[in-house]
Amino acid sequence: MKFDLDYARRVIEAEAEAISSVTHIVDESFARAVEMIYACKGSCIVSGIGKAGIIAQKISATMASTGTPSHFLHPAEAVHGDLGRLRSDDVVMVLSYGGETDEITRLINLVKQLGVKLIALTGERDSTLSKHSEVVLCMGRITEACPLGVAPSVSTTCMLAVGDALAFTVMKARNFSVEDYVRFHPGGSLGAKLMTVEQSMMFRPGEKLPLANIDDTIEQLLAATCDVKRHGAVMVVDAAGVLAGIVTDADLRRLMTAQGAKALSRKARDVMTAGCKKIRLDALAAEATAIFHKYRIDELPVIDGAGRPVGLIDVQDILTIKIVG
């Protein structure tokens, strides 16, 4: 069987040209749509049927991962309970090239009954969908790339591009940062690479830390930290609250083995490892990984800009979020 590869190339070229041709859609209506989504107090509900519905799901997922609360609503399922997803402070964006599909027109009535604002992404400015939408983003007439000229291809590609333009314009307006992106993608490869120490350490802000004063005895150190959650070390601070050193479980075992009960009267300053390795709260977790590997340690104090302990990161925390490897 010989396949028409020249035709395949023309399909790609047609879709690329079509995307360029819809840049006209970025006008005052587009700006109003961006404002509606940006100012929305609820969620941006994205809907569509058939191939347009699949594109709608992708646009909704892009919004959700870039700072705009969003979920997909299937028009047919809306009348079977999913209408409960809608709230009066939501914004609904419907994708429909023709704007006349039965499921879409029925959804329009339901949305209007709830008083929810509607954005249309369509190819027909005079369609039912367009007539009942607060904002219309009209791509205009588009010739599909399939051999029969009917299967959604060029039109859905253009919808996807316009949806991305909306999502990313709102994202930019929100000053959505890399750190924000990582927070929404902790399981992805980028999330792993860019996750910070603060996001990966075992302690959360305000939680009790394994801390002891430099002049505490070992007995006082143990009493002060016995109710702190899982940890394998105690951070020692000076009178100003600045990290002075660390006492690990291994340090205590060696001390007790060598001195027995006398070890309890020793001062923390005499047992601790002074000048221990430490890391800033805003450093990347990958930096902590490098320190664990290089110095063969298991616990790493986390400090703020003034050198005060604000947390403790354990090598197991890094392994759990799959930073290693």
C-alpha cells in the first residue's frame, strides 16, 4: 500500500496556516473574555460536544494548571446531574464550531436559567450560541483538512490555539510563577526539578521543631524534643536563635555507649557538630539532594535568611518525592 505523504504534509501546512489566520480573534471581545476569566470568583467551566469537547477538556486542564480554577462540563451530562457543578459566580466557555448542536443549545438554556455568564468560541457569529453569549470569539469560516472536508481537524486545532492564548494571557496577568506551576505539578518531571526545600521538608510553617539551646544538657535536649514528630536529629541554636550546630541520633548513641548515664549531663555545645551543613528555605530540593550525596548525611537543617532554623529536611523526604534519579 502506497500512502500519500504529500497529502499528509498539506494537512499539517493547512492547520498551521489556519492558526495564523485566526490571530484576528484577539480583539476587544478577546480582551473582555480574558477579563471575565481573570475576574471570575468561581471557576471557568469549559464545555463542548464531540471533538470540540475533547479540545474543551484540554483547555480546561491548561487553565487549572496555570492558576485559573476550571473543570470540564459535558453538555449531555449536564441534564443528568452534572449541572450541579455550576455556580452563579462561574463563567462558562462553550466550544462549538457551528453553534447549533442540540446538546449545546440545550446547555445554553440551562446556563441562562442560572444567570451564569457565557463565552462562545465558534465559527458562526449568527449562531444560537453566539446570540446568547456575553462574549463571542468568532474564528470565521474554516475549511477542514480531511479528504471529505467534514471531520473536525483545522477547526479544532484553531480552537485549541485560541484556548491556549486565553489561558496563558490570564496566567500572565496573574503573575503566575514557576513556583506556582511546581505547586500544581508536584509529580511531574519539571515539578521534581523545581520543587523547593520548603515544599519537600517534613515540617510545615508553625510546627514544633526539634530544637535545643546551646547550653541545654543532653537530658534537657531529649525532654524538649521527645514529642516532636519523626526526626533523626536535633538542631542546636545560640542565644539569638541562630543555628549553631546539630546533634544526630548517631551522635547520641556514640555518647551513651561511651559515657553511659553521665552523658545526660553533658552540654549540647559539647556534643553537637558545629558549623554543620544547612540549606535555605527557598533553595531547590535538588540542591539538598546534592548535599546529601556529597557529605553522606541524612538530615539537613533548613534556615531562613537570618540563619534561624525553620525546618529540617530528611533524605527520605527527597526520595519520597522522587527528586533522586
